[in-house]
Amino acid sequence: MIRQVMLPLCMALTVLTGSASAKTVVLTDVDCEQMAAISAEAPLLSWAGYHASAGVFAPVYIELVPGRAFLIRYPIDKVIPPGNRITQAEWVVPVVYCPREQKLLVHRLLGEWGAGVSHLYRSVRPQKVEWNTPGAGGASSDRAIKASAAVRVTDIGEQIINVTQDVELWYSGASKNAGWIVTIETKGFVRLSSPMWMTRGNWKLRITYEPE
Amino acid sequence: MRMAFGLLGLLLLIPGQTAGENLKLASATEGTIDRLVLVTTAPAACAAVSDTAGLLAIGHRTGEAHVSLFALNDQGQLATDAPLTLTLPTPAAFEQKNHPLCLVFHPKKPLLYVWQDVEIKQTGVAPDANGLKLNHLLIYDVAKSPPALVRELARGAEYAIDNQAGAIALSRSAGRLYVPNLILDPAKPTTAASLGYFNLDAEGLPVDADQKPTDKLAFRITKPNWALSGFPCGMSYLTLENDAVVTTNSIGTVTWNENNAASPFNAVMQRSFLGKYYNDRLAAHSTLPMLYGSGLGTNETWCMEHVGGFPTLTAQRATIERASLTTGPLVLSKRNQVALAGSDRVYVLDLNDRGRFKATLMRTRAPKAAAIAYSPRFDTLYVAVEKVK
């Protein structure tokens, strides 16, 4: 009787705590200094997540359509000390509206981007630097050739994406952390929670690491 | 009235907690702020300084006078305790009390521009028969004593009335004067708002395309605009290079850059949403491409880089413990600091070389401080306070 109770209990405790030295940190969009919602319709804007009315763009949502993208870079190096290895990394993408099935594509961005980032430019300071292909679309130049994830979205809610490999690449230094770009390529749209409007903290990156 | 001249004494370093670059600035004991002039007056609504004319103007929401004008001596101190006062004109038999919402000095000419409105019965409505006669914009020649009203204009169906806030601003070239609280379609007034401007001649007075005096707006936004919805509209105005403008409406910033044909308007919300609308106020760094903002009635201020007025990357937010802000931010350009007032205090935050907040906060007592102004010439911060009973 005791064994019947204790064995599952021990297993449950192991699952919950993992290795005794493993730690999990959660970063959100609030921790990020680099984010943007770029759009071919507003090629010079950093925050063009939603086309609100003629000539008016506002990141009320991150409404992804073909030609629009969301960029985000988490400061992983600030929260995970050296000498560890990444055991798991999950990225929470908050979907707030999806009228019909869409496929979200997640690619690692390549190279620096910064102030004035837009559909046309990686940055405009200290000088203007264009994307190789507008919209950060250059494969192997602006973004990784292969998508890190292709997520089928059918409804609202949190989409959990396994990004362990990407985070490990960044943490190890094998690839420079320039963040991710999220796009869709098929007709239609999907709305994601905006980190630059009323609600924040919905874009979570959960990283579990342990000593090497 | 009294003034106080503070010497730099205690620099209060309050370690801030950081989440990313966001800061929580804790309260501390009172200190003193260098070159701070507290001006005790009737309840203040707005303030402005003219380094050219050597004047400090304070607009009052209540009291006998609408505007108090203090001459400054060559040290930037009040030359006299007794200001000249202005009573703003209203139409005959006008029942609602009028008061100034914003004061702006011309950078070179001895002109004071005053934007006025009336006490609120219902926010931002189309003017009635009496309201149609109210001139919102008053232009005074402050070289004369007493100051002379040289122009009064901005009246009629396109100007919403009963607004609690509204700002005016001169373009960088002083060739335009931007005005707030316009009704998008005066023929069918709704909550759809608009903004516009007057063209000014070399003397700082409104003119038409033929350089003749006019009381008509040179331009008004006439297309429905999602970012301009409800009143007040244009509670702060920042004018940048190439006639780019950043203003405010229900939430956050609204950038209006007519040089960007594809996307001239961009609305972004930088602050935390704490249940309040129509309370954003702005400032711009004098040399760095940085915007600063705060929400009146909140304890939060923010800064964000911009390109041509369009916000980019992310905002840095700083919350000030136990503060309830009554003013927007004000950049103290000579000191690379930002000042704000609220909760009977003046707060000063240091900026780093990128124009972002450091985790340092100074504060000093300033009873019911509700209007602040800064003189780059004298590197002096003026704060309108009320007499402590």
C-alpha cells in the first residue's frame, strides 16, 4: 500500500523538480529592448502591427499578414550565467484571433538590427543599413534558411514552441543572438497579442538550464 | 508669493530595481535641487519661459487673473514678486468660466500665444451659439506694458469646446502654430477629432497663402483618422525636424509626419495601461532622438527612441514610488535630466548619454505643483506651487 503510494509520489516529485541543480527562468517582452512589428505597407515604421485606418498604423495587435512580421530579441545572456547548458526552451506565442487555420513561421534572425528597424531597414543609426531583402526576408542573409518552427494555428490561445535548439545555439555562441522573426506566408491573417499596447508580458520564453 | 532658490546639496541615489531596463524608483527623504525656483501663485494649469523676452508666464485655472507674467533678472530669478496679469477675453454674456490650457512664447519675437477653453460641462463638444464666439487663440505682444492683445482667433464650428487639456506648439522654423481639439467634420460633429495649424509670417502672426492676416487654419486633417478619436485631442505637441509632429490622444503617442506618404500616422502606447485615458503628456530631448512621456494621475514615466518622430524599439519605463503625477515630463537640457511634478513634489531623473533613465531620483517639496517650465539660458527650473495653508 505504501509502495503503491510512495513510488508514484516520488516520480511526480522528480518530474516537478527535475535535477536538483536545474533552474528555469522566464523572460517576457517586458525584458526585451529589441522588438518591432514591420510591414510592407508602412515600410519605414518600426511599429506597424495593425493598419488601423488609411495611413494610420498602430500596434494594437500584431496582425500578421503576408508582408508583415514581428521581430523580437530576448536578452538571454543577461539571465543565464556561463558554464551551463540549456536543457529546454519553450516560447509562448499569444494568439488572440485566428479566423481560419494559419501556419506561423519562426526563423532566427541573422545580423544586427536596431533603431529605426523597419520593412526596409535593419537600422538607420548610426547609418542606414538595409535588409538584404525587404522585410528581413533574405534567406541566409537576413534570416536562417530553415525555419526553427512552423506552427499550425487554428484557434486563440498560447502556442508553445520548442526553441531549445535556437536558444542553445545563442547561449553557446555558435550563433549570434539576433532574435526571431515571425511571419505567415499564406493568405489571411492571424492576430497576436501586442507588447506595445495595453497588455504586456504575454510573450514568454521559458528556459531551463543546468550546470555542464 | 515667495520663491526659493535651491543649492545643489544632497544627491539622493536611490538604487532602483530593474526588469530589463525598466526602473522602479523608490522614495527617499527630501533633498534640494539646484537652480530651482518655486513660484507661489493661484492654482496653475500651465507655464512657459521666454529666454528672449526674459519672462516666466503661468496660466491659472482659477483665481482672479488668467495669466501671471513675471519678469526675470539676469540671473534667471524673478525680478519682482508682483507679476503683470492678463485676463483673457470671452464673448459677452458667456456663462462658463474660461481659462488657459497652454502658453507658448515665440522663440525670437516678444509674443505670447495663449490657448484657452472653458470649464467643462461635457468634454469636447461642438460649440453652441455662445461657444462659436469664443476665440481659443490669443496672441499678446509682451514687449508692451501692459502686454497688448494683438490677435484673437480660432473660433467657430471646427473648434471643440469644453476640453480639459489642449496644447499649442510652434514648428521648429516658427512658420506654423499647431492647435488642438478640432472637430473632424464640423457639419456633422461627432467624437471624431482632428488637428491642424496656422501658418505664421516672420513676425509670428497668422497669415494666409498670400501672406495676408487671416484667422483661418492653413491646414486641418479632414480624413477620418483612427488615431484621433475623442477629446481632448492634442494634449501635448512636440514639433521636430521637417515638420514632423508627435502628439497625444486617448492613449500613447500619435506621430504625424507628412513626409512619410505611405504611413504618415503612427500611434504607439508606451506606458502601462492603468485604466486611464486622455492623460498622456510628452517632451522631447533637445539633441538626442528621444521621446519622454508620463500619464497624469499615474506614477509612471517613460522614454523611447524615435526616427522622424516614429517610435522605434522599446520604451523604458520608470515608476516613482508613491507619486501621482500632475505634469508631463520636462527635459532640462543643460543638465541632461527630466523633471516632473506631482504629489506635492518635484522629481528629477538623470539621463545617460543615450538619453535613457538612470536609476537615480531626486525630489523636493513643491506644494500642489501643477505646472513647470525650464530656461535653457539660465538652466533654471520654475515650478508653480500653491501657498500652504
